[in-house]
Amino acid sequence: MQPNAYAQPYSSDSGDVGVLFCHGFSGSPWSLLEWAQVTAAAGYRVRLPRLPGHGTSWQELNTTQWRDWYDCVSREFNQLAAHCSKVFVTGLSMGGALALRLAEKHPDKVAGLVLVNPAVQAKLVSRAAPLLQHFVGSVKAIGEDIAAPNVLEHAYNRTPVKAVASMLKMWTDVRACLDLVVCPVLLFRSLQDHVVPAASSRTILTHISSDEITERCLERSYHVATMDYDKQQIFDESLAFFAAH
């Protein structure tokens, strides 16, 4: 199935330092596009891929597994690493888990992580997915959690349950290896997040081994903070983070 108009990947090949952007579950590159464009304009080599099963239909996402999503960002990371002196990885929501796994698998290659409301834990309703997947194909949507008016993430209008069950398996794998993350980390957390519990960020910050950890709390934005009121703070501070490292 062809991706929709809001789900096109983005890339820029200028610059010796690379930045890989990982979007969230049931979303698409659209949620990170402006951030990626601002980063490219600052002189970085950028990759923002569309994860398999995303940007088409929730039914197609149900035919994919978390390893498909990880293999996608892993390929993009390796391509950047082949052409850049350093590579940073960013992630929104589930994309944060993908970014963390890259840092776990490549501690000597990931120069730093910028995470926005990273998801490695679920709210209670999502934990039922392994059982629920045998009875229903989808449940109520989780996208569009944005405080700013008239801003759309263009995420799926239903949440594919089988894909959620696969994502939970990835989170277990990522949480088990958080101590392998040693690179600098900048983490943005919205104080009002209706998708990912605050415990997710606490788990990450408590268990990673990084010597340099910075947490920023966002007071005006909801879950998709990269498109919300505090997006400029994310853009500015991430660019400063890249430049500093």
C-alpha cells in the first residue's frame, strides 16, 4: 500500500555529522518533519525514514513486527555512520525506544540521544494487547495528543492491537539493556502526556549508564511535543546539544 501524503520520508545529505530521526507508533515522519528540516538547515546530514506499516493503514501495521521497525532505523543509522564522523539519534514516543536500542547495540557509534516523551512502558490498557490481539484487530486511536489547536499528527484513527503486542516485546528487550546506554542523553518530557506514563521516562533515566543526562520538562505540550507549543524549545536545545558534542 502506498503511504499517504503526510508520511513521506525526509533526508538531507549535507554535513559531516548525521542525525537520525525515529517517529512514533501509529504515526509517521510528519510528526518530526519540521524538526528534521530545521536540523538539516543547520548543516547536519539527516535521515527521517517511514517505519514499515506506518503512514498507510492500521491493518498494514498489524502485519509488521517490532524487528521490522528496528531493522529500518538500523539500516538508516548504518548508512549515516558510513558517511559521517558522528551520528546522533532522536526519537519520539516509541521512536525513543528504537533510539535507545540503537544506543544499546552501538555504544561506540551513537554520539548522543535526544528523546521526546520516550515510550518503554505502557499504560494499563495497552498491557492487555497480548491477549486482546486474539479477539479484535484494533481499538481506539492513541494519536493526535496535541495541546495546540488546529495541529494534526495525521496518525491512524485506530490502534492495531497485534502491532501493540509486538511493541510490548520490544520494550521488554530495551528495558533489559538500558545499562548499556553510555552516550549523552537529552530527554524532553511533557508534564501532561495522555499516551505514555511518566514512569517510562523515570525508568530510562534511572537505568541508563550515561555520565551526562539532561531532563527538560515541557509545561505546555502534550505527547506529540515536536508539533506542539514547546516545539521550538526542542529544536533549539537539540541543536545546542548536537553542537556541544
